[in-house]
Amino acid sequence: MFNFTDNRKTIKEISSMFADGSLIVDQTYQRRSVWSEKDKIRLIETVLLNLIIPVLFFWKAETDPDTGLSITHIVDGQQRIKAICSFIDNEFKLKPQFLLDATAKEKYANKYFKDLSSEDKKAFWNYQLMVIDIDPSATRPDIITMFNRLNLTDYNLNDQEKRNSMSGEFAALARELSEYTIWDEKRLFTAPDIRRMKDVEFCASLVLLYRRGIIDQTDQSALNQAYEELQTGYSDAESDKEAVCKAIDAVPQFFVSEEVSKFLKKKTQLYTLFSVIFYMQRNGLDVDENLLNRFQSFVKLYSVFSNDMDLADQIGEDEKTLFDWLKKYKLASSEGLNKHTNRMIRFNVLKDFMFGLTPALQTAEDELYSKMLAASIDPTDDPDEEI
């Protein structure tokens, strides 16, 4: 068992520790918590009004025996500290629409830290935060248990957040892949997705897709197994990383239109595209203009397709072939999204459309599109939000 002590630290003390690296966030077990601009502004407003903010939890994890310098972990409170430090660095201003107090609106609206009066800056630096210092004798498993319990009062940890508390080589690779800029540049994950580590989970699934091919992921067992079995001795880590990174690098080329971007923001469709890209890698196929045009044509047809369409008396044999492919793909994107069968259907339809169309089927595309467009009443977004 270990002890706790109550303490107080000023914003100046905490920001200095954070800046010099003696106060850190250990991402290997912490859940992400991406605050909105509104959250940050209201925290700063609370400080400026000299009101109380929730307690912070620190753990002095390591001390250098020769120098006495130590590394302290933020067990709880990382977003409060990050928000305070980013305000000090003038990274955001206090937008009036997010301020709650009338006095604060009048005094601080649209101000950066640099715009505060000298007296307000002094008060800000000297504002004291309540800190619970966890005894250095606590072990890392103790801290992980405490972290999980502290966050139960917010919302229960999801499966990926629980997996993230497991250190290991597979976990490290999934986190590294989630830092790729494409996810943010193409806005493929929302702030809530990132907060609940859905981006890390998606990247972990991509590694499994490359390693094992298309598998059933209707539950969490495959990911759980990978996190456990590949904690150490992950001999394929570098080659897996190289292959998945190569696939991720290829994806931006496919964002050729707004219509395609909307399609690929669905995790189901993005996962299916990765399935095809891995197929291309294994068969030595490159991304070229013709391939991108084929993909765009598929998305164009899919965007106007509806299961309610009845074109039996209006389309020829080649058009019917394409129509049936679209129907199979649509059904496989509407329910049981992570079932092996439906993942295979989506993969095979998209692969065949991109690589297997005969000249006759290609000729039938435009005519089918015109007929479906005329028949469409109110095409709706796919319900697919999983992978």
C-alpha cells in the first residue's frame, strides 16, 4: 500500500515543470482527452476569477540518484495543465461566446495571455492548484489501477482505452501509426474519436489486416489477443510497420473529390480501401491515374445507389451486373459491418470494380449512373461507422 499527501503548487511552478520535462504525461497508459476550445477557455476563466478547479494527481516516478532530479507523471489533470500552458503561450484567446461570467466577458473577452494587465498576469502565475502527490513507492501497476479508477467517475474506459494501459511492442506500433498526419489532415477522426482512442484502435486493426488478412472483428478478441501476445518478441514489428506505413502513404492519392472524401470518412469504407491497397502491395500493383479513376467511378455510382431502387425493366445485362455488385456492397455496409463475410464482400466488389471490369461493363457505367440518378429520391448517408 502507498500513501498520498496534499500539496499546493502555483501555475508558475507547474508550467515550469511541464516546460522543462520534469512533469510529463505517460501516454502508454493514459486515455486521451482532447479538450475543445470552449473547455479550455472556461478553465482559464475559472482561474482568472480565482475560483477552484479540480485537484491534480502527480506521481514522482523516477529520481536520479546522482543529481536528485526527478520525473513526475501527471496521473490525472493532463488537459487542465496543457490548457493552462497553451494559454500562457498565447495559443488561444478568450472568445466571449464561451465565457460564462458577465464580469469576465467585460474584462477578458478576446484577450490572449499577453493582453492581460500586469496585475492579472501576476495573479494568474500565483494561482495555486491543489495537488495530490502519490508516494514514490507506488508501482506502475498501482498507478494504472488508480488512473482507471479515477476515470470511472467520467465514463467507463472502452476496450481500446483498457488495451492502451498495456505497454508493449504492438501497442507502441498502433500508437505510432495513429500519429500520422493524414488522419488529421483529412479529418478522418472526430475529437470524440481521438478522445476515446478510436484512431489507435483503427490503426491496430490495420496492422492485423496486414498480418492476418481480412478477419472477423465482431468482438474485441482479435485485438486483445494481439496486444497480449505481441507485448514482447514482436519479430515482425519493423516489416509490419513498413508495409502499413506504405499503405497509409498511398491513401491521400485517393482523395480526388469531395464525394470521395465523404465516402472515405466512413471507417467501413476506409478499411475496405486499405484491404485493396494491401492486395495491391502483395501483387506488385501501383496506384496510377486509371486506378484512381476507377475508384472515383465506383464512389460516384455508389453515392446515388439505393436499396429501394427497382430498375429491373430499365437496365441491360451489363448494367444489371454492376447494379447487383452495388447492392451487395451496400448490404455489406449496412449491418454486421465487422463480420468476416461482409468485409470479404466489400473487398471483392471494390477489387473487382477497380481491376476486373470488362470494356462492356465500363461502357455500362455511365448509362447505369444516369438511370439511378433519375430514380433516386433522397439518397441518405450510409449508417456504417465501424470498420
